[in-house]
Amino acid sequence: MSDFIGMRTYATLLWQLLRSLIEGALDGLVRQLGRRVINKVLAAIDQGVEGFLEEALQISAPQVAVQLQAEALGYL
């Protein structure tokens, strides 16, 4: 596995962990804010983080597909 794919995997796993913690913290606010508001907040956070990861780490789905194909062909 290339360093790029390893970094992407680590970043994805770390984000999933952090998202779970954020979601757990927000669950305590469901009574005050409602599930709909909490879901909107989570969606906005997801969009922001995923946009950051895509830009900063260049890990959009098409880029990962090209990277994997290049690895399979032995270019990397």
C-alpha cells in the first residue's frame, strides 16, 4: 500500500472516530434542538470536513481511483 493510500485510510478512520464523538455529544441536545436540527448540523460538519480532506489531502474518489490504478500497473 502506498503512503498516499495509507494516509487516506488513516485520515478517513480518524474522521470517522471524531465524527462518532461529535455525534455522541450532539445526541444530548436532541431534546432541546430536535433531531432534524442535529442532522443538519452533522451534515454541515460532514460537508466541511470532507471538502477539507478532498482539497488538502487530494483524496476525492476519482483521484483515489487513479492512484489505485497506477499502483496496480506498477507505476508507483
